[in-house]
Amino acid sequence: MSAQGGDEAVTQRLWREAGLRVVPGRYLARDQTDGSNPGLGFIRVAMVHDQETTAEALHRLVAVLG
């Protein structure tokens, strides 16, 4: 995600350009005592729809992020 601008930037881009709702990984993890966050640089993608809808969403994700 860092090559794409970071997890928050990717999340916003996927929403704007592909209509996909994902969550920045850092939102789902606690900051560690050293200040790091194990979720930083990742996104959370929940695949909760039928196979056809999920496949379409993944194609859109790849189209945006390449």
C-alpha cells in the first residue's frame, strides 16, 4: 500500500474510483508501545457477497490498483 500512497489513501481511492468500501489496516490494530502499528500499510477487504459480486469487486480493485 505504501507504493500507492498508504492505506488511507488507497481506501479513499478505491471508494472514489471503484465504489469499493475497504478499511485501512491501521484502523483495525492497536499502536504498539514502540509507536508502530502492525496494520499500517494494509487494507481490510471483506468478501461477504455471492461469488459473482465478489469476483466483480476484485476485478475493480485490480483495475484501480493494478
